[in-house]
Amino acid sequence: MRVLLVDDEVELVSAMAERLGFRGVEADWADNGESALEMADKTEYAVAVLDMKMPKLSGLDLMERLADKHPDMKFIFLSGHGSESDFKAGCAAGCNYLIKPIQLEELVALINRVTN
């Protein structure tokens, strides 16, 4: 199982990918939606973990574009902006939602739950 992590905070997303790797989760990362779309065209991902608020292409917009091309992909949203409207938007999209800072074990458990 491969996971695609997308967050505009490069240090956070790269560290998260590395730490997931230590826990047996293959994770690639991108710091913007456009790069994530290109990566998803070349690699099959079971789960995309998306930051809600990113420049140019929001997490919700990115999810819609990824879901069009990859209907079996599952989604988890991350946000440092724990607003109620973001939470409702993420839940309305049928996705799981974690507020930063996240506990890595919680993310791993959520990845396992959405893929089983």
C-alpha cells in the first residue's frame, strides 16, 4: 500500500513521509496539488493525505481531481486551521479529518482503517 502525502509545509510533509516509512507505510510526498496530480498519474496510491488549505489548489479541490482519475483512492484531510467549516466540508466529502499537530500513530491507524 502506497500513500500520497500533500502539504505545503515541506519540512512537515517530508518528516511525516519518513516517519511513516519507519512504521512500514510506503509514503511519497508533494508540497503542492499540481505535483501531487502528476505523481498520481505515475503511481497508484491507496490513500491520499491532503492538507485542507494550500495555495492554488485546496485539499478539497485536489481530492475532486484525484477522485475523478482514481475512483478507488481514499482520502484523509489534515488541517492546522481547525475551523468548523473546514471540518464540515471534509466530512461532507465522506473523508476522514485530523487536526494538526497530529499523532503519527493516529494517522497510521486511520490509514489502516480506510484501506481495510
